[in-house]
Amino acid sequence: MSKWNLLVFGVYPYVALAICLLGSWARFDLSQYTWKAGSSQMLNNRGMRVASNFFHIGVLFVLAGHFVGLLTPASVYHHVISTEHKQLLAMVSGGVFGLLCLVGLLMLVKRRLGDPRVRATSSPSDILILLVLLAQLVLGLLTIVASTGHMDGSVMVMLADWAQNVVLLRPVDAAASIEPVSLIYKAHVALGLTLFVLFPFTRLVHMVSAPIWYLGRRYQIVRQKY
């Protein structure tokens, strides 16, 4: 096993997760006002709802598919579906929701870069994270194309072994599991880990924010003025 493979796929996952957790904690503790998505809808509302809905629906299903697909042991899902059929299901569902997400993301990128008012109020991190997400999404769709060359599910099993070994704190086994897969999959995984690094420093933090305190607050009393 190469040293670079061990560093990127054995060590880097833990570095990325540590930066994500510690950076998010520090930002929330020291700069809560910046913990937001920074909506620009009021500057230009045209097509915003469609683009946002396409992107968010697509990305939520894609993330859920990755989570279930990578972290469910074969001994569990084999009671329901075979490895080959699981790969086919992942390719079809990932392709549908990935394309939906891509359409929404392209609309958001066009709006962010093409509208002068929105562009003027965008920070460098706003533009960077959109472009990184776009690159990651394209890589993900390309892995579906690459998967048509091996429908036996072998690569999917190796990727799942990598993810499960990372969770079980086995960095050497994780790196060894992913070493045989082709470059397109490795690039997709490496860029995905980089998103964890960027997470605390961009608008992505709003993913883990929910105004649950609203559920317990008292009702506002509004009286009409005569």
C-alpha cells in the first residue's frame, strides 16, 4: 500500500472530521451571528424557489443514499437485496436525484455569478463552496458511469468497507480497502472529505441548524390598535 493512499484515505478522514467538529464549535461559540445561510432571495427572487428546491431535495436524497449504502453491513442488507441489485438501485436512484441536484445547483451558480447584485453581496466562501459542490456532484455522476463497467458490486463493496473501517477507527484497513478502486472514485471520496474541512468556514453550517426553540416559545399576543 502506498504512503499517499494511507495518508489520504486512512489519516485524512480523521483530520477532516476533527477540523469539522472543532471548527464548527469554535464558530458557534465565537461568532454566532455568522452561523447562517445568508439568504440573497430578497435581491433576486426569480427562479430561486425552483433552484433551491431542486438542489435541496436532490442533495438530501443523495446524502441519505450515501449514508445507508456505505454504512450498512452486507450481512444486514443481504436479507433484503443482493449486492448486484443494491448497486443497480444505487445507480438509478443516485442518477435521478443527482441530476435533479445538478440542475438546481447549476441554476444557483448561474444566479450567484450572473446576477450583479447577488455577486456583489457574495463572499469568496459562498462562491467557493458552490463550485466545490458542483465539482463533487459531477464526480459523483461520473462514478455512476464508471460503475456500468463492473455490475458485480465489487467496487461498491470496497467503498463500503473503507467507510465502515473509518467508522470503526481502523485507518490502515480503511486505506487498504479503497486502494484497488479507480481514480474517479478516489477523487470523489477525497473531495467529499474536503467538504468536511470547508464545512465550518462556509454557509454549509446551516445544515445542522434548526430553530427547535420555536416549538417551546410562548405565543405572541398581537392586539389591534384602534
